[in-house]
Amino acid sequence: MRDEVKKYYPFTGRTLDLDGLAYHYLDEGTGAPVVMVHGNPSWSFYYRNLVLALRDNYRCIVPDHIGCGFSDKPGDDRYDYTLSRRIDDLERLIDSLDLQGKITLVVHDWGGMIGMGYASRHPERIGRIVVLNTAAFHLPKEKTFPLGLKICRDTMLGTLLVRGFNAFSVGASIVGCKKNPMSPELMQAYRAPYDSWQNRIATLRFVQDIPLAPGDRGYDLVSEIANGLDRFRELPMAIFWGELDFVFDTTFLAEWQRRFPNAQVKSYPDAGHYILEDMKEEVVPMIVQFMQQTETRETA
């Protein structure tokens, strides 16, 4: 797989041993820490351009969740594919690295729940937050759960499509960028880690782990994370949003704005889910600018 992505991904990753599983991550640059948390079905590759833009001045930490990217992809007998375990993994990684100073948290897709789950455990460690088409709360009342996700989450057909035909990763690479569609080569790089039934286990388990109602696994944890978001209300926050997202649409953006009325917001009516890819020429420099503008406040 590395040959397929090395043109775009000029990094030498590291691994943390998680009870016998290799948890791959990038650790690039020096300075104040920036922890970037990806979602499903992407991987640390999603943040490559932001890492290149920040690593001269910051220490960029970007894990691949277990089952994703260059991390191990174990079966259910060796790993519990749940939100709580994802947060545990991120916590263990951060604890192992002896990061100095406040953390800037960058989150996308499932990374919002995982990253803010870590933040809810360690609010004193968070200095700034960058939000990219994600959630850290339940499905907004105005939002209907998408049929495609319901099929993947709840049916054997969904299992066959996701694990047999890689439908989730393939579909995301096609519709994730709207204004600036990915080239075929770039699509292949996004899909590269998910090249077999076994290697697509996390892609499916993430969807199956979406909690929709009380009693669902993870529902109470999401409630707890959402109820604690007020603790971060006064932190510097920047939100960059693609409004044509196939899941995280403007109802999610409105919820972030309701909870964080002081956040800097840049929303793109013609961009999609992979906002950092779709609008990279604009969004990456604006994140760098946000970091620079809030530096004094964050370190204070």
C-alpha cells in the first residue's frame, strides 16, 4: 500500500503498541502540539496537507485508528470496535508522547466524537479546537438518518456492500469532494488501506457503532460528551464546513454554532464532506492563520 500513497504522503510514521496491536501515527515537527483526529472511512492521509503546513512551527500528532490507515486491522476477537475504546486509544497515545503545552484539537467526522471524548476527560489540556464536518452530539432533531447509512448499519446487504465491495470508502472518495473532485489516483490513495474483506472491518464497525436511541451502545457516552461541551465555549474555535456533506449537513453546522456562538465560521455551499481536501487551497491557509492569530491567547 505504501507505494500507492507515498507520492502524496511523504512521512515516516511511528507505532504505539496497544496490547499487541500496532497503532500507527504521525509525529511531525516540534512546538506546541496539534492533535488531528480522522473519521470513517478516511485515515491520517486526510490531514497530510495540514501537517505539511504546520510542522515547521508545531508538533503534529495524527493517529490512524485501529482498523484504519497503517494501523493493524484485527478481528473482533482482538479489538473492541467502540467509541469508548477509540477514546482510550487516543488517550494512551497522548499520554505516551509527553506533549508540552495546550493541545490544539483538529477533528473531522468520527474524529469529533473521539477527539471531544478525549477532551471531556482532560478539558484542562485543550487550548484550541478546529472543527471540520463532524459532530460531538447526537443527531440533530431536524436531521433524518440517511438511508445509505441505515442500510450499512442495520442490514446484511450493508455488510456485503461495505466489506465485500468497499462501497463506503469508494462512495466517500467519489462524493466527498464536490467543488474539486478527487483525481482517480487520489481516490485510490484514500481507499488503499481498505483493500480486502478483513481490512474493511473498521469501516463497517464505525457505521454499526452509530448510537441513535437510548439503549444503543455508546448512546450514554455521546450524551455525556455533548453535555460537557459548554466547558470549551470560551476557547478559540474555528469551523470549516462543506454544506454538501452527505451526512454532516447544515443541521450539524447550526448545532455547532448554537453551542459555540463565538466560533470563527467559514462555510462553503458548494463543497463536500472532505472539506480539507475539497477546499484545501483556502482552508489550510486559514487554519494556519487561525493558529497564528490565537497563539498568544492559547499559550496564556
